[in-house]
Amino acid sequence: MPDIAKRFPQNPLLSPKDVTASTEGLHIACLLNPGVFRFDNKIWLLVRVAERPQQDKIVVSFPILNDKGETQIMEIPLNDADLIATDARVVKYKGVDYLTTLSHLRLFCSDDGVKFEEAKDYPKLFGIGMLQTFGIEDCRVTQIDDKYYLTFTAVSPSGVGVGLRTTTDWRTFESFGMILPPHNKDCAVFTEKINGMYYAMHRPSSVDLGGNYIWLAQSPDGVHWGNHQCIIKTRPGNWDSARVGAGAAPIKTDKGWLAIYHGANAEHQYCLGVFLLALDDPYKVIAHALEPIMMPLETYELSGFFGHVVFTNGHVIEPDGDTVTIYYGAADEFVCGAKFSIKEIFSVLGV
């Protein structure tokens, strides 16, 4: 299978050791899947920071937020018969699923797109309210005019849905709560209106009928969404046979809206692929590449908190108009960078 990514030689760009925990008693378990945008003549990453207490051999412990936004620690003996702890990411206790880490979002900025430092004078973004008590994750950032739309995964005992906040200055935010109810995630808003409507990709899921597919929706105001249609499905026997989900907002090109997405197989190995949507009718899929454009190959992609993963939900287009710089999560632990040529991606798509 082809891999046309040109990885940064400086990878990983950010590791857990580079970040300080938000709360005493916690440590950074992993950094994941940043949203990416330009602001104030810099490149910015809105990084998902996942925290938990140090683990021992007697109990499993993990943080949650209460409805006041305060962090509480749950501890469960590993020998408890009601505990199922076979997945590094999720435990089940007395029939209820809990995340092993609690995620929030932090801002990092860079002058050169390689060396990133945490923006000290900007706020950290935490879960708000009962529908975000297990944290907020994997934010996509879309700029339309002077407003930034932050769509993120909101997690709670009630399920996994899509939250929305907006900002113009990255210091103050307007929250719109949950805009797509459970089970839903991987929401990316297009960078401009089409025929007067906002568009967004998202991923509702079903455990009994259907699957983990990419859907498209439209909105008159960027908040209330309808006309949902499934546009990309998993492909049996292929690298994206188990689940697919949107990456960042698709890129407008003269051939159509170019979307970089993630897919996984039954062994939970995550790669990146591409498809192309019609400019004036994004419900129409023009092309869908059979092979991925990036797969986990490097040590930092194969081994980490959850290995064999490359996962992006953020990129910038370079001034040459052809180079796409993606920032991606590797092995659910590190933040890395890679470059692609749009012309080369088109050759993979056959357009």
C-alpha cells in the first residue's frame, strides 16, 4: 500500500513529557489529535491533553468531572469481579463504561510550524456541564470570516456527542452545548457556505444496524443541523473495514472538496485516506481512493498509549497552494507533523 506522507524529521513535535498536568495528583498520559488553525500570524494547535493518576498494581484509577467542573478521582480494585479493564482506553464497571483518562484542550503556537510552545496567556478548555463530565476530545477548528468554529467530542455517562463553541479572539468563547446527540463524533465544518448553507461531516454510529460511517449535514446557521445523508461507508476486507471518520474540514480545490479521513480495520490499526466531493453538491462523492495515503510506519506511530495509529483532524494549506501540512496524533500519545502534495493526492484518487 502507498504511503505518500513526508513526515517531519523532528517528530514527535510534542510528547507528554513536554506538558504539565492541569491538576495536582494527575499526570499527562498522552497528547492527541490537535485542531489546527492560523491566528495572529502563527500556526496554532488545539491539542487534546489526556490526564489520569499514576497507576499501580492494586487499583485502576481515573478522573471524571462533576457537574460543577471539579475533578474527582475514581478508584476500583483490579480484582473487583465487576471490573473489566482489558482496553487501555476504556474500563467497564458494574455495566457502566468509563474512560481511563480525562481530556481537555490546550493551545500551542509556532512561528515556523515545527517548534510549538504552550500559549501561556490563553485559557485551557475543559468540559462544561453534565454532558461533558468525561471530558472533551478531538476538536476540529474551522475559520469562517473572523469566527472560529470548534466542534469537539463531548463525553459523559449519557454517551458521546458533538459539542460546539465559537470564538473570535481565543480568549472568550460562546458555548452552544451539544449540537449532535449521541452517538456521534468526528464533526468537521466546511470552511465556507455553499449555496447559502453551512455544511459539516460527522459520524453517527450504530452497534446493531448500520456502522461507523461518514455522514454529511447542512445548516442555515452553523448550529442547527439537518438533511443528514451517509456519504462514505466502511469497505469489507480493506484497510478501512471497521470504521471511518472525518479528519479536518475538507480543502476546496478546482476539482472538488478534498477530504482527508481516518479509517481502521478490525485490529484497530488506523490509517489516513482521501475522497473528493463535488464543489456545488458536496453530497456527491466524485472519487474515493482505494489505498491509504498514510499508515503507521514509524516507531512513534507503532508504539505508544495505543499503537498502530495515525489520526488527523487538523491541517494548514501552505502558500504554494499545493502543500498540505497535517498535524496528527501518533499511537494515541504524540503530536507529529507531515506534508502532502495535493497534486500527488489527486494522482492517488485518479482525478
